[in-house]
Amino acid sequence: MYDMSIEKGRVLKVINKTTELSFLEVLIKGLGVYKAVNYNYLTGEIKTGDKVLLNTTAFNLQLGTGGYHFVCSNISSNSRGLNDKKGHIMKLRYTPCQLRTLSVEEEDSPYHDIFTKDYNLDGYPVVLIPLHSLLAPLLVIYKSYYPQQRVVYIMTEQGSLSIGFSKTVQFLTKKKLLDKTITVGHSFGGDLEAINIFTALIAAREVLRGDLIVVGMGPGIVGTGTRYGFSGIDDCFTSSAINIIGGTCVFVPRISFADKRQRHFGLSHHSRTILEELIDFPVELILPLDDRLKKQLLACNILEKHNCCYYQIDGIVEKLFNSGIDFYSMGRSLEDDPVFFSTAGLAVNRIKELLGE
């Protein structure tokens, strides 16, 4: 069964506004004052005093992806969505929120011809991250070595569909740690839109000229505590695409020694399932030197299947602390969980080796 909770509210304040979305403070009569998000591309401009229709479902369920209500429509205004992009590819297809995008590979795109030819990444490394919160530490370390190199982030559709919702992407772009973005499938709002991960990878290298290509989900993933029931299963499809198209998959696993849940302690069962069962070719597996982790890996077949690359985390942790950036994931900071954040930064070591630097 499906259920959607809807409430009427009034905008008390526009807290913050970007091109893609507006963060609001809204009053729901009889219930109180809440934070809400308006997607400007979908429901148009919004201002203080407007009456709005709100989707309150995730907030009411107290989900990790909650915390905000979402504007379904602006009752006070006939303002249309601000999406003025050309093209004929629809995202969020056959829903009331479907929007028109110009996809990088479609006929009207100036880059269309690139996608009509055979293509191979010729072994070029592509970094695959399991959680959105690992994007920042990875890019901080990469740019500390290569400040002039171009970083392209490909966001898949298993988390937030709007890249504009990611405060991490906004921050990294502002700080010039992230240069360009591509949104894949039904995710939207990137510098380029792509229909699937194959064409996104080609666009990242050939159109945006990415020196570092990173692929991962947006914020707000799903997990059920079951073997296959989690959003991160998407990583096995992405890694296959990287392999099929001739790239080298640099796989950053989810590792934590601060997570209280046994299934996520050390090497998370999410990464373990993907690496043990679902990826049937070797990846460049990034690992911190840690006896607890080695013991865990000896109990499975991951060491035999993949190219395990071990590195000390001390230098990475120091660089992350000295960056002046606050890193957080699931309520834990860099100080709380240094192995988790630094593992992403370790990927830069392997990239340098693969490129012969």
C-alpha cells in the first residue's frame, strides 16, 4: 500500500535560496512551524506569505531522509517551474512532477556524435563511493595534490533525485573542489544530464574532460538490514558499467570502527555483499591498514577476488583535520570515525599509482 501525507501551510520565511531550490520556514496551522523545501524547477518561485501544499510523509515517519516537508504546489501563485532547458528527455516520467531535460546524448545535444561511435576508457580509473558523505574527504585529498585538475561527479538515482538538495555538492563547488556534475537516470540538476551510467562515463571523460571521475549516490539512501535490500546495491551495476566500458574501477568500501551496528562494524555488510557475491571481476579495492579489518577479510573470499590496496591512514587523517572542513556522516565526525572518512582519501594513492605518478 502507498500512503502520502499532505498538509496545507504558509511560508513564514525563505531561509536560503539557490537556483535549484528554496529552503523555507512554514507554519502548519494547529501543528507548528517546520522546515520545508521548494524545488524551483518543479513548482516555481516562492515568497513569504505564500500558501503551499506540503508533502509531510517522510518527516511524519521520522525517517533519516526526513527533516523537511516538500512543497507540492504553491496555492497562492500561478508561477510555473523555472526549468527552461531544451531537449525532449523526461525525468520523473509519468508523475505530476515530470520535467524536461536536454540529455547529453540525445539528438539535439551538441555532443550527440560522440555517443554514436565505439568508446573505451582505456583503463582510466573511476572512483566508486558507497555513501555521499565520502565525496568531500575524497575531493579534499585529491585537490590537495592536484588543485588544477578537473573533478567530475556523476550522481546516480538511488538517493536524492535532485543534486540541488546536496549541501555537500554546493559546498564543494563553491570551494572549487568540485568542477562539474552529471546526473543519471531520474536524478536531475547536474551540469549535464545523462540517460544512464554508460553515457555519463563517456560524457565525464570526453565532454567535461574530467581528470578525476567519481560516481556515487546522492544523500538519503535506503537500507533494510537485509542482504540485498539497500540502495548501495547500485554499486555493483555501476562497477560493471565501468568495467564493460574499459575503465578501472577504484572501489571505496564502507568501513567504520565507530558504528554501533554489528552489520556495519569494520567492513560493512553492504560492501561485503557487493564485493563477495555481486561483482565478478577484480576491482581496485582501497583498504586502510588495520589488523581488525585484515582479520575480517581473511574470513571471506574478497582477498582472492580483488586487487586489495592497503595504505596507512595517518597522513590522510592529518590532511583532513587541517582542511578546516567539518566532515559528518550519520551523526559521526572525523574525530569520531577517522577510518570511515580517510578510506575515501586513500583512493587518491591508488589513482596516482595507476596513472604512473
